[in-house]
Amino acid sequence: MPGSPNNMENLILLLTQHQAALFRYIFSLVPCEADARDILQETSVALFRKFEQYDATRPFLPWAYRFAYLQVQKHREKSARSPLLFSEDVIDLIANERAHIEPQLDERLRLLDACLGKLTPQDKELVTCRYALRQSAEEMMNRFALSRRTLFRNLELLRQRLHECVTRQLQAEGLA
């Protein structure tokens, strides 16, 4: 266990700073969001228990990913009968690929935030309700007074616009 209050503070700061990236990593390895959230909690506990072994001169996130990977493996062992699990080879492949493309994913998220800022308030609200708040189609149809067809057409158009915006920004910055 972390021995000093400073160690605990450092761990909390690092976990808070990297929680979203750690969750995305875990969720890329398991098909169910609820499982990913449980694994994130288990990973946090494991990191707490082993934090004294962390070398502060090295990046935290790759170190944390190793713990997350082990927790995913433990979860797989507990859920071995589930038909939705990826094979171990697929999980290894995804985990390795994810580590290589992490900087590009972070860059895309930064650009996506900028592109979201360019949307009209109503379009931004539509995207937020669906993807951040995870509102159902029925809730959104009532809220925005749209038919199901119009709602999904609008969401598809917004996804396309956001994708094109991110792609243009990547090209403009010479990253594509």
C-alpha cells in the first residue's frame, strides 16, 4: 500500500488525470461498458496496492495499462463462458495496437472537441444528448420534436460532418 500521504495524493492525481484514457483502453478490450467500468475500479485498486513500485521518472499510463491488461485477463477467466469475449490473441493484438496508436487517438479527441465547438447549439445539444448523456431515441424524439427517421438522419449527418472536420484538421496539421 502507498506508505505516505504524498504517495496517495500522487496516485489520486495520476488516476484522475489519466482515468478517461485508462477507461478507453479497457473498453477497447472488453465488449461491455459495465464490465469496463468494473475493470477500471479493479485496476485502480491494483494500482493503489502496487503504487510504491511505481517509478515516477517513467510515464504513468503505460505502467497503468499493464495493470489494466492483467485485470482484463482476470475478468476473462471469470467470464470464460460468455459468448461475447474476444479470443486471447485478439485481445493481445488490440492491446498492442492500442499502445502504438495512443498519441493519434489523443490527437483525434482534441480535434473532435474543437470540431464539436463549431457546431450550432442545437446540433451540439443533439450530439451531447445521444453520445454523452446516452439518451434513448424516444427521449430525443420527444425532446427535439423529431420523427425517428429525421433524428437518425440528423445524427448520421452530424457524425459525417464531425468526421470530415477531424480529417480536414489532421490534414491541415500534417498528421493525416
